[in-house]
Amino acid sequence: MLKDKIERTTAQKRFIFEYLKGVKTHPTAETVYNEIKKKLPTISQGTVYRVLNKLKNKGEVQTIETKDNIHFDGDTSDHAHFICESCGHVYDVYEECSKCGILKN
């Protein structure tokens, strides 16, 4: 009989998830790695990439693709993103239509 795989929440996953939930900057994987390494000096870049992919695949974070990189967003609420074509900075957009209440993208 196959046992269901139970995924445990590791310290690495918890730190990465909490970091993404606490920032509004839409960091890249490299930025996440550099910030998490300050708190968990032994974490590897590969671990950060694997955790980010797992969080994305489970719908716990979202990704925003720009022309140069992939950015991560811990805010999974219904909102759009504006990407500056000059500098590549990603901004959240929370604007609803005043007539119907639907989020504008």
C-alpha cells in the first residue's frame, strides 16, 4: 500500500513564505535567496529555487514574468500588476471599476 506523501513545513519554507508575505517588492529568486541567507546562512540557492517552485505550484505565491526575470508575489489576492517597460519594476494594481466592481487588469 502506498502511503500519502505528507509534506512537512521546513524552516526554509517558512522563512521564504513569510518573507514573500511581508514584502511588496516582487523579488526575484536571487533577491529572495540573498535575503533569506541573512537569516539562514546555510541555505543553498537550489533550496530557495525548489521552495519557490513548490509554493508557486501549490498556488501559495504567484509569479510575474518580465522581459528579464521572474518575480514572486506573496499576495495571492485578486489584483493586477503593472510592469514598467523602462526599469522592469513591478507594481500591484488594486483598482475596481466604479460601475461594476470588477478589478481592472
